[in-house]
Amino acid sequence: MRRKIRRKKRGPVVSKKVTVDGIKFASGLEAYMYRALKKAKIKAHYEKRSFELQPSFEFNNSSYERQSNGKGDMVDRGNKKVLAIKYTPDFEGINFIIECKGRANESFPIRWKLFKKFVADNLPNVKLYKPQRQSECDEVIKLIKNG
């Protein structure tokens, strides 16, 4: 007789918070990147500033949506201010920005595209790097050092 294997539902990936030199990093990959930058003597600030990709606006129409409290009731969630879309990259240097992203959540790809557009329009001399594993962090160091 075969036994059924029960698997837990998997939600979003939760990264492990890591503290290095008194800085709290959101993931081990960010901490690895920080150590690699420090070892290579490359100056970069961690989460130095946020960029506004889409300003907030007043939504003066009705918008019937399901409540987020789990009840499922359709309510009017319109006629109010919609918050801005902001983006805070992990590391920012003089002419580069690094975003360490192991496993992206569902909103990241659109936010990343908006950020790339922002950089293209406002920061033409800045290079973007998006390492997804430690070996790619090492490659980023080489690319920055080689200009």
C-alpha cells in the first residue's frame, strides 16, 4: 500500500535577514555582495536612496474590488489617493547600481522594468547589475573593476 506524501503549501520565499558590520541586510546574497565590495575596496552605499518611478495621484473614479480582509465582499476602493511606486536599489556607487535578487516576487519584474526606464531617462552614465547568485556577485566585482 502506497502512502500519500503530503506537501505543505509553499508561499513566497522568505529570505533570511543577515547583519554584517552593524548593517541589517534583507538576504544572505546582499550580505555576500557587501563583503565582496568591501574586499575589493569598491565604495557603495547600501539602500542609500529611493527613486520615485510613478508619482502618487488622486483616483476620483469608483473602483469595486474584493476586500483584502478575506471576506471577499466587493467594495468601492476608489475616490482616494493612490500611493507612488518607489524603488530602493540594494547598492549604489558613483556610476553603478546593484540589485541582488535571488528569487523575485511577483511584483519585481514590472518594478525592475520601470526602474530601468527611470535610469535610462535620468541616469544615463549609470550601469545596472542584477546578480542572482554568489558567483554572479563575484562577476559583478570584476565588471566594475574593469570599468
